[in-house]
Amino acid sequence: MSLERTRIVLVGTTHPGNIGAAARAMRTMGLARLHLVAPACDPGDAKAVARAAGASELLEQARVYPDLASALAGCRAAFGLSARPRSGRQPQHDLRPAAEAAAGEGGEGDLAWVFGRERTGLTNAELDRCHALVRIPADPAYQSLNLAQSVQLVAWELRMVGTGAAAGPAEADPPASVDTLERFFEHLEEVAGRVGFLDRHNPALTMRRLRHLFRRAQPREDEVRLLRGLLNHVLDPRRWRG
Ligand code: SAH
């Protein structure tokens, strides 16, 4: 995965200075694509421009989205940056191995690195949109880095593990994209609800476990089509036999 195909996604950022400093952190490591999800401040604020220094172009080109789902459209995977270990969630990797895995990725679509709010991080629903959680290993007694500094470390690692090198040859059967998987999860939830399966369980928890299971399996596009064919079949009694 090349640096050009890497998105840095900042969710709900409160301090314009952090957006500017994140832009500068990215620019120094050769990253250019800054995505802002519902920023809680004005990214064009003078504090942002001042902290961006020579990287103000990234601020001008930053794209703003109403929610994380739209910022991740067209991505093949998203890594959620989280300092806190979250139980019952997708696997949490340390930054170095996660960056190495990203460097080895080929195929279609971008890779996104998703950063949370200064005070509260990412919500559960936002974490659910990520394929894996990534932790910057820090002093266990105080692990919460400043937002822009965590962007700097991620950008540095991506540069060091050689994502700047030309992307490798595309895989013959790349895993399904984020969009394909999201449509599948929506379909699965709808069908599980219609057949009364979700009602008997804790619906959010059940869906979260199903999401983890299918993400771990890394299905290909054709395999997701197969699963969705099965779901369509389940909802259509005319196709049932016996
Ligand atoms: N108090 C918040 C942390 C906010 S720091 C919380 O408990 O979640 C702002 C963002 O920086 C976080 O959402 C995360 O994306 C990133 N971040 C800060 N320290 C980190 C660490 N040690 N590992 C991974 N991400 C970190």
C-alpha cells in the first residue's frame, strides 16, 4: 500500500491547532490525504493554519464528511487508533506490526487510519467500522498521546516500513472492500431481524460479533456475493424446497 493510497481520518476534532499540526505531521512523512469527519471546529481557523506551517495546502485540500461511513467509502480497510484496550472487540495490534501489515497490502482501495476526539476518542459505532484497532505502545500509566502526535507516529511508521515504495502487484483475489462488507452487514442485520433471530439476543452485541467473525475471515468480493445470495434466498419462501 503506497503512501498515496493512505488516508488519515480525524473524527470530531475539537481544536483547530490539532488539525493543523496533524497536517504538518503528515506532510513531513509524505502523506497528503487528510479527511475530516464532522470537525467540531473550523479547519480554516488561523490556529490550524499557523500550526500547519508549510503544510497549509493539506488543510485546503482536506475533505470534510458528515460521518465516518462516508469518509471510508472506497477503502479496503480501516485501522482505528485507540489507546484504551476494548474488551470484546476486534483484535488490537501495536502500531509497528499494523504498519508492516499495511505495507504488505496490495490490491484495490485505500487504507484508512482513523483517529478519535481529543477528550473521548472514537465511539463504539465508529470502532465497529474499523477492521482492526491499533495501539501506540506507551507508558501503561499514561498512554493517551496528543492527537497530532499520534498522527505523527503513525505517519512516521508508515514511512519507515516502506509504504513509500511502489505498491506491489495487485492480488489476484483481493479481499472485499469496506463498502461491500458494510452493505453485507446491513443485509445480514436486516435478514437476522426479519427472521426474529436478533430479537432474542442483544442485537448490537450479536451484530458486533458477526462483524468480527466475517472480517477475520477476510472474504473476497465473490464470497460476499455468495453470502448475500444466501440471505436473499432465506427471505424468499418461494425458493424453499420441501
Ligand atoms: N481520552 C481519549 C484519547 C483521546 S486522544 C480516549 O480515552 O480515547 C485522541 C486520539 O489520539 C485517540 O482517539 C486516538 O485515535 C489517538 N491516540 C492517542 N493516544 C493513543 C495511543 N497510545 N494509541 C493509539 N491511539 C492513540
